[in-house]
Amino acid sequence: MKINRLENDNINRNVMEVLVAEEIDRQIGRLPSNIKKFINPIEVATYALNRLPALYASSQQGFNKQKLKGRSEYSVHITQQVRKGFAAIQKDLLRSSTPLVADKERDLNQDIQDAEEALKELAAYLPEKDLSWRNIVKLVKPILAELQEQDEAEINARNVRSKTSNMWEDSIYKK
């Protein structure tokens, strides 16, 4: 089944994600602060959600209905899976992972990274090395204005030379 997002801006949502997030917040609140800093709630949620049924809704009424169903039928199971998720991610504290990001966020992060690299490269060519996005216009504008003036002066000088040299070539005073 193909869904055309342009024609239909409605979304659907897995209510189980909300219920799991609530449970994670509740359980994190009970943990000592020295352990909290090692917990990645996204990893706990992923662990638990992979072991729980999905409860999708596409309307507010359906969302409320699924939330009631999730709380009444699955609350014990949600609590157990979240607890197991905490245990699973605590076993390997040194494990590193690269989190997934939304496509738009990934594009934006790449654009920001490219812009920062371009700014560093530009700073290498400027006399003022303290270049930032806040002061770029203030630092670059005078340099560009000076270059523009030099270009205009050079063009005018070329025009004068070319006009005079043509006149000299056709002149009767030529030796």
C-alpha cells in the first residue's frame, strides 16, 4: 500500500511508544544519580518496544482508546520489558553506538558541518583569524569592497590604455 504524504498530511502514531516512555521516566526517577548518567533512554525504549505489541492510532479518539487499552492490558508487561531493557543496556556500558537521526535532521547536521568547514577554510585566507558566523559580514565586506574598487580601477586603466594606444597607432605623430 503506497501512502502519498503530499496529499495526506495525517500521521499515525504508536501509542506503545508513549506508554514505554512514561514507564522509562518513572523507572529512571528511582535510579541513583551516578547510574542515571550511563542510561540511554532511547536504547531502553528500543529494547522494550521490540518486545511489546504495537498500538497504532491515526486519530485523537483512537489514540485515547489505544492508550487506555495499553495501560489496562499491557502495563505489567511494559514494566517488565522496560526493567529488562535497563538491565540489558547496563551489561555493556562500554559499548558505543551511533544513534539514528531523522533524514531532515541528518541533512541539517551535514549542512552545519559543511558550513563550519567552509568557515574554517575561509578564515585561513583572511588577516583576521577570529572568524565566526556572527562577524563574517563585518570582516569580509570591507575586503570585498576594496577588491571591487581595485577591479574597477584596473578596468578603467585598461580602457584608458587601450583607447590611447589605438589612437597612437592611427596617429600621424607615430615615428
